[in-house]
Amino acid sequence: MRRYSRVQVLAPTDPAARVAPPIVDIGQLPRAFTVARIHAIEITLNWRWVPVLGLTTFLLAQNVLPARFPLWEMSTTWLTSFAVVLAGELALLLHELSHAFVARGRGQVVTRIVFHGFQAETIAAAGLPAPGHEALIALVGPGMNVALAGLAEALRLGFATQGPVDVALLLLVLSNVAMAAMSLLPLGGSDGDRALSALRRSRSSGCL
């Protein structure tokens, strides 16, 4: 099966169809559980998800935000931290769903999205899409993050937000821009790496 973002492809029968070495066997996920289904796509949380998000919320609430906004009440700091982390996970879900829906629209069978904290993988059936489809599937995820960053910035400017709301929106802008940039780095089966692989295939075949 194939992967998008850090999306693992389960052992295809044709070695040529494998873009990257297997990272995780979905049949042996340690302490993972399905929490929802969206259009028959299982949304699964790995055991790492809870401690990673808990630690991130704690660090924001106890270190980052108090250092920058010492006059905030503790409840405000914790609520802002929780909202930012939760919104970041929602952005990651939309990133992966964009991969999944575009892949489905190009004939791929997508079965599951697995979250590992601030990293996720979309599980798709084996098979190599056409280079143009492969590039589109890979790039739509970072494109979603750019769109979300633009939306958050538009809300900041349009409503002239202040205080915790403004801080939360600004952090969403920065986190989505960072997510898009990291996804596009052509390393280790990333979205950028997959797009470059599709480009190389299109050049070798003489068509996109």
C-alpha cells in the first residue's frame, strides 16, 4: 500500500510500486485505536498521540506563553494552549484528508489515517498513480496548510483580534506555514519527495 505525508504504504506485491521502505505495519500498530470514520476512512490514534499532545500543551501553558504574556491568568494560558494544540491537530487532519480525497478521486483506495502526535500517515492501497496524479496528491496537503494559514491571517486582520484570540490565530498561521514548508522538504518520503519522484517519472516516461 502507498503513503502520503509520512503515510505508510503496506508491502506491495510489486517491488517497483514501493516508493519508500515500510515504516509501520498497520496490522501491528502498538496500542492504536480508531476514534472516527470519515467517508469510510478510519481515523486512528497511535498511543503516542496522547503524551505528545499533553506534553506540548503543558510546555505552552507553563513555559512559552507565561514568558511572553506574564499578566495572563492561568486559566487563560491553559485554554489558549489547549486551543492551539487542538487546532494544530485539526489542521493536520485536514492535511491528511486532502491527500486521501484527492487520492480517491484519482482511483486510489484509502483506508486509514493514523495519528502519532504531530505526525500522521494516510494508508492507501498498493499501486502507482500516473505522475501527474501522484504530484497532485502529494502537493495538495501542503496546499491545504497554506490555505489554512491564509484563513487564520485573514481572520486576524478582518476582526482586528487582540489578546489570547490573536495569539492563537498567529500561532496557527505560523504552525501551518511551518507544516507546509516541512512537508515540501524532499526528504524521507515527504510530500516534496513524492512530488519530485513523480516529476522524475514523468520525465523518464516523456509525459505528465
